[in-house]
Amino acid sequence: MKWILLPGFDGTGILFAPLLRALPPGIEPVVVAYPADRTCSADELAGIVLAHLPQSEPCVLIAESFSGPIALKAASRHVMPPAAVVLCASFAQCPPPRILIATLRFCGTALTRLRPPRWLVRRYLLGEAAEEVVVLFYRALGGVSPRVLAHRFSVLLDFDAGFVPPTLKCPLLYLQAGGDCLVKPRNFEIVQRRYPETHLERIESPHLILQVQPQASVRAISEFLARLQPGAPMPAKNLFSPAGDSWFSGAT
């Protein structure tokens, strides 16, 4: 089955490298990248995702952080709904507080031209992840125009209640990073209010869960998909998972 991977705020897909290494045989990953040199509206980004969805075979749509609302929009518009949608440390609407997002948008290109210090990256995104993952993070940011990054703050504000569909015609899994300092638990609560059948898996990790905990993330997604097979028992909603393997420094 194809796993369609939608990137976070950088939009490059570069940061999926740890996850790709953790995939078992039988999974065909498709990494979607957003334009790095031109700005796109929220609807345009959803159109890019739609173009990557297969027309005649099932797929799983896996969205990291920024791409959550885009995945929900694309899933609702595609002629063949995905077998499942997975939101990873993500949201259905612009994450609160909106005033903070508006402030970041106002700062614009001046802010995105700055290289974020390592202490900040580790504090809010990567924790004690291996140095290789930090290098990937800076490589991803360096590959995108500061103007494009700045515009994505505006796109965040476009993710309102009217952007995402009121219902979803496929199962939804929410991977929550237990140590997330950016996307707080209330974002899951918003998702659950809109889609009550959402299944929650909590993995101990900072925000970039697919990079820090790739093995545990793949395991949680695979187990969820296995339970969707005919005759398999469905998991209880909001079941918490163990931390599992990680890409923390010193992990094997």
C-alpha cells in the first residue's frame, strides 16, 4: 500500500528520512513536497496533494504538523477516499493562539531569514534527537525561500473551520507527541469534536514525532491499519501507546 507523506512547515519532505528508514517491506512511500520558490494558498497546496493521490488503489494519507488541514481537505475531495488519514502532531484548524500566528505573519520574511539557534530547535522541536536529525532540519529550512516560509504563516490563518470538511469518509488516527511544546493537547480536542471517531495514540516525543520516534510512529500506524481489516477488532478510542524506539541520541 502507498503511504502518502505530507511535510511539515518546511514543505520539503527532507525530514522524512528517519521515517523512510523505519518502513517495513510492502509499503510504498510517496513523499509530497510543496514549492520551495513560490507561495501557494491553502487550496493550492491541497490541489498539489490531490495530484499525488492514486486514482484506483488504496492509500494512507499521513500528514505532519502544518499539513493536517491540507490532508483533511484533500481526503474529502478525492474521488477515492484514502484507507485512512493520519495526523501527526497536527491540527484541524489554525492552532491557538491565533494572535501568535498573526504576530509571526507580521514579522514575515525578517523572521524567516534568521537561522533558529540550536537550543531553540531542541527545546521546541527535536529534544535530545541525534545530531543527524538536527542537520536534516537545517538542511530543510535552508532549501526554502524565506519569503515562502513567511507566507506559510498566512496559510496557517486560512485553516479555519470552513477549510476542513465537516465529516470524513475514512478512519482517522491522531499521533500525539507527549512532549509537544508547540501543538498542545487542545488541538486534538478540536479534531475530536469535529471527527468523534478519531483514534488517539500518544507517543513520548517532542513536536517532530516522525523524526524522533520513527519506529514507534510506524508501529502505531501499522497496528491501526491492521485493525481496520475485516474481522479485526477496532481499538478503543484514545488508547495510549508506549514510547517505543526513538531517534534520541544514543538510540540504535
